[in-house]
Amino acid sequence: MAQQVEALRADGVHKEVIREGSGAPPEPRDGTKVGLALILARAPSPCPLCYWGAGIYRGPGSIPHAGTSPFPITAHHIYPGALTTPLQHVVLYPMVSKSLRNIAAGKDPLEGQRHCCGIAQLHEHHSLGYADLDELQKNPQPLIFDIEVLKVEEPGSYQQDPWAMTDEEKLQAVPLIHKEGNELYRQGKVPEAASKYYDAIACLKNLQMKEQPGSPDWIELDQKITPLLLNYCQCKLQCQEYYEVLDHCSSILNKYEDNVKAYFKRGKAHAAVWNVAEAQADFAKVLALDPSLRPVVAKELRSLEARLREKDKEDKVRFKGIFSQ
């Protein structure tokens, strides 16, 4: 550990202990979760840019990345401290920070990224969606990471977030998360089930990001994602979030043109938002692919027609008052 600290110091990373900690030094094992407060500022300005709290310890010598403790917690008591980091170590930080903000918002940390090197990612993203990160990406500069460790949780004492898992842990977790989602759905806990399906999708998407699009491994992962995404869409239908269903089902159909479930769910979403022609076209495609679903499709079409008649009546009453004035 002392050698690592010396190597960082030689590379221009300066560490400052703001206040000595108290209590016994933590002795984390692989997978220990570290709760921390992190305030970022441009060096030498103390004005904060952002705040973040998270961290997973992956063992001595691990390479810091989004979701990994960026400092040697085995060497210190719990304390507040600061790391002044030179430019060469923070060029890609805006992309990392966007991932951290996605995590805080419950999104996939790699959302919007694709399979390519970090520099290509940097040039591809003309805007990261945050003005402060856009400015930092445009004008990179040394940064100060003001860090305070708040708590240390042992492996097994907390539920691990998908973004913090290793690749092997993600693959092992997906069937379990899928099963939990199915059980929640059967219990009528639809939003909770959607959250589970989303977590399973995030695990697989994270792995898929590391594969070349269209390669056998990428396709295998995509075929595992598709049924989870359809389950997620079913939950969103029940939560009346129809436009999200339209987006996801269309993305599936762009790759798998014969997916009956995607046509059916998209047809229901179109019907719900009064896209009558699109709904009818999707239901017709369902019948063409699977004629055995005729009774189910007929029920959906009757429901759509009944809603249209009711809407026509309401419109006549509404417009009658307008034109009579």
C-alpha cells in the first residue's frame, strides 16, 4: 500500500488529511461497501462542482473506477481528506461523473454509451446533459476530490447494486433478480417488479457494452435482455407509461421483426394513446405471426372500438357547446 501511495504522489496526486479520524481502522474484505461523501472542485478553487456518495472496495491494488473506492481505506481510520489530481488523471472524469449521476437517478450507468475506447466516447458526446460537465469536458483541468468516509459495510450485510457487481456476479445475479421480479408481479407489486426487471437488464447491458455489436456474445446477451425488457414493458403498460412501452417495443422490433409479444404490447400502447391506425397495424401483425391469438386480439380491438365510440360522444358534447356560441 505504501508503494501505491508513493507511486500516486510521484504521478502528481497530492493527498491531504483534513482531520484525523477516530475508531478502529477498517479492515475491509473484497466486496465491502464504503459509504462516503465526495465533493468535487476545480483546483485550486474550493468552489464545489458536485456531490456524490457511494463506493465498493474491490481489494488492495484495484483500479479506481465509477463505483469503486478511489482511495486506500485499509490504511486509515474513517476520516475526511482531499486528493488533488493532475490533469492526465481526470480527462475522462466528465464521462465517469455522468455515470455516477445515472446511478443516483436509478439509471444504467452506461446509458447512452457504446462499445468504443474512452477517447472515442469523449469525442462522441458533444453534450453530456449537464452544463457543468460539458464545461469540464471542453476545458479539462486539475480537480480536487474532497472525500469523507461515513460507514463501512461488510459483504453480505447489504443488497448489492447491479452497477457495483463484477461481470461474474452480474451473470449469476440476473436469473435471481428475474425470479424476484416475477414473484413481485404475481403479488401485484408491479412498480417493484419493474424495478427488478430494470436491474437485471442493467446487468446485461453493462456486459453487452463490452462486446462488439453484432458479435455472437453480443447477440447472446441481447437475446437474454429481450424477454426481460418485454416483462418490463408489461409492467409499464399497467403503470400507464405508454410512451416508454412504445420506445422499448420498437427497439426490440427493429432487431427481431417476428417478436409477437413486442407487437402485441406496442399495439396496446398505441391504442392507449389513440394511435388507432398504428394499433390496428400492430394487432394485424400479431394475427399474421400467430393466428391462435385471434380471440385475444379481437378483445383488444373491441375495447378500442368501444373507447372510440365513447370518445366520439364526448367530443360531440364538447364541440356542440363551442359551435352554439
